[in-house]
Amino acid sequence: MLRVTDLSSYLYCARKLYLERVLGLREPYKPALAKGSVRHETYEAVVLGEEQIVSKISEGFTLADIQSLYRKACRDCLQKKIETYRLRLAKFGVDAESLFIKTLPLVIVEFDERALVVYGFMERHEVYGKELWKRLTPKIQTEIRVESTSLGIRGIVDQIEVYENGYVPVELKTGKTPKEGVWPGHEIQLAAYALLLQEKFQTTVKEGFVKYLDTHERRHLAFNPFTHDEVRELITTVTLLLDNWEVPDFVENRNKCISCGLKQECYNPLKIQALLTEKRPSTTIE
Ligand code: SF4
């Protein structure tokens, strides 16, 4: 079964996907990955603890009071995550304290917005504490595993906003933000999650969002039958590619190779041939 991220990886560089998934090569762990994991896991932890935050809200709370509850959770969760990654960060010469100082405002800005949503809901419905949590819409679910044997894909959705009338997938991305819209790989990833969620919840998923965390941009995507067809076609293409013993050509935009962690192996034809011979099942002729 394919992973949803295989689809976006294919769009980035088919050869790279092949080297990883068929020939078993692995990119070395990079500092950006460790920093990204700290961010992702902090968001997840704050969302998972949201019931406790909201349950503390009582009548008379101002927006600033609610923001301060979220901010404290952001600080605590980020601190814990950085501790978990401290050794790995140190290996790359990343100073944990500087990372904390740099990352905290980025995490806080996201949850200040969430505090605003909660505050607005509280004001409109005049509910507080546990009752506020019970009735709060949208609620956020995080790291949801989804898979479909009929589609042949599986994956983990970063977040789902749960409304009374439906589900909205949200992907959190660190790194460069496109000038407009979303990167093609992110679009196909979100569309694939929408398809998976449709099947899981037996409902139509009409839209989703990509949140570019470094620039605090939330980009909207609408889904329609054409998007779904595109995902299905891509699943077929990628499945065929990975079932084949032909290494795809180099990526068209060679600028991508500059920062690629597989560059050395990729440009070494002897190494590639040796791996193909090693991995390819031998056929015996009787
Ligand atoms: S070096 Fe370039 S062509 Fe090779 S896998 Fe990386 S991005 Fe693709």
C-alpha cells in the first residue's frame, strides 16, 4: 500500500522516491527535520491538551485571559519537546535555548488565533468550562491515521477540524511558502487525505487548508471530482513506477539536486546498478 507522502514525493522527484522506496536508500537525518519535528509535536501536544485549557475558562474571562492559558500550554509543550530532541539537536550544533526562543512566538501566534475562536464561541453561546468544551465547534483532532484498501493508500492527517456538518483536513508545513496557493505536492497530499476521510466518515469533504507555519499563512483548497480523479491517476502511476525495475531519470529542475541528501548515490551509476542487482528478485529459467 502506498503512503500519501509517496504521492507528493513523486511530484518532487520520481527518481528520489524510487531510490528510497525500491532501492532502500535513506537521506541522512537533517537539522531541519529535527526542528520540524519539534514544531509539529508541540502543536500536537497543545491540541491534545486543549480540553484542559478550555475547561478552565469561566465566566468573565477576557480574550487575554484565554490567550494566556494557551500561551502557557505552548511554552510547557515546547519546552518538553525540545528536551526530548536535545541530544539530536546538539549533534547538529543546534542550541536548544536559541531554538526555544525562536520557535515559541511562531507557536504562540497559531494558538492566539485558536484562543480567538474559543473566545468568540464563548461570547456567542455564553457557555463556560466543561460545557464550553462539550459544545465548542470546531474541535481539532490531531494525527489521524487513515487508510483505504480500495484506494491503495494510507497516511496520517496532521489535523482535522470537526464541524457539526463535516470535516476539514489541515496540513501543517514548515519551510518555504509559495507566493500564492500551495505547492503541488501539498495539494495532492491534502486531496488524498480528503478522499480517505470521505471514505472513513462516509461524507463529502469539500475543502481543506495548508498552514505554512513559518509565515503564518493559511491557504485554502477546494476539492471536486477532478481533484479526486487526479489523485486516483497518480496512485496508479506511482504504483506502476514502484513495481518496475527501471530507475526514473534525473529530476528536470536540477536545482533540487543541490540540497538532496541522496545526491552522491544518485549520481553514481555503479552504485545504482549494484543496488538494482541486489534488490531485484532473480528469475530462474528452467
Ligand atoms: S539528486 Fe536530484 S535527481 Fe537525484 S534523487 Fe536527488 S533530487 Fe532527484
